[in-house]
Amino acid sequence: MELIEQFIVNEGKVINEQVLKVDSFLNHAIHPKLMKEIGNEFAERFKNDHSTKILTLESSGIAPALMTALALNCELVFARKRKSITMTEDLFTTTVHSYTKNTDNEISVSRNLLKPSDRVLIIDDFLANGQAALGLIDLVHQAGASVTGLGIVIEKSFQPGRQILLDKGYKIESLARISSLSNKKVTFANQLEEGAPTNVSN
């Protein structure tokens, strides 16, 4: 998706060879028109999968997931990293490791929000090592529901997450696939395929 690539190039900041900062439009501030376009794009790519529910992880996945749910006219649920005083029992729970923060997070969804009859589309902001996606998949399976696919806003293709999920048989649609963050530059996978020049983000 060319639009998200433009935002990454113009507003993203390469921290190191593993980390891309996109706080200005996705992870801290949110660009509403961009989120609307992202939602429409995901809806187009998954329109034939008959999803009944979208699942994401708080908090950065909520904006693109909400726009996708609106475009597909289905319900949205987000897994919680922090339990409120009302989330004490009847939960689907799993543990997700964050390589960026080097922490383990317990994520949860109330059992009444995911049903065995649900066909669940997972939407998330980033795909790197695949741990968040696998955690969300685990919650879906605990509910006895099925996963229709995974929609990713930004994929770091040089990390193993995509291949792990493909090996498990899941459909993945990533709007921007980054093949490298070396030398403070963003290189997109389609650039390597087409022989296009590398974009400099910072």
C-alpha cells in the first residue's frame, strides 16, 4: 500500500536495525484519514473471508482494527494487557513476549466476547517475530473459534514472524513490508523486487 509507505518514509524514524518509530501517525498519534484508508484496504483484501469478528491487541492495533471493522461491518474486540477491576475471571489468557521492550505481557479477552462460531480476523500494527500474532491466535483457539487471516499494517520482513505464520497455514496481508532498516534507511520488499532505490527515512 503506497500511502502507508509514504508515511513511513516521510514521518518514520529508524532507531536501529531492528526498530522503526512511527509515533507520529500510528503508535502514539493517530492519523485519521490514513486509518480510514488502511481499514478500507484490509476490508478489500479480506472481503471474501466472511469474518464475524475482528481481534486486535491494545493499544496501537485498535485504530486500524476499528476502521477495518467499520468497513467490514463486523464486531471488534481487543485483548487487554492490563486487567481492570472488572476483569478478574472468565477470561481467555495467554502470555506474549515483547522483543522491543524485553518483557512478557499477559493478554486477556473476556470469554463472553469470543464464541466458537466466530470467524476471527486478526489486525495488528506490526509483525516482527510473530509473538503478538501467535498470542492472539491462541486466544481465538481457546474460544474454539477460527482465524480467517491476519492483517498487518507494517511488517518487518527481515524478522521471522511472517514465515512462522505462513508455516502454520495462516493467510497474511501486510500493507507495508520492510526488508531492511540498515544504515538508518528503510528498504521495502517491493523495492528489492523491482530494483527501485532505497528510501531514506532519517
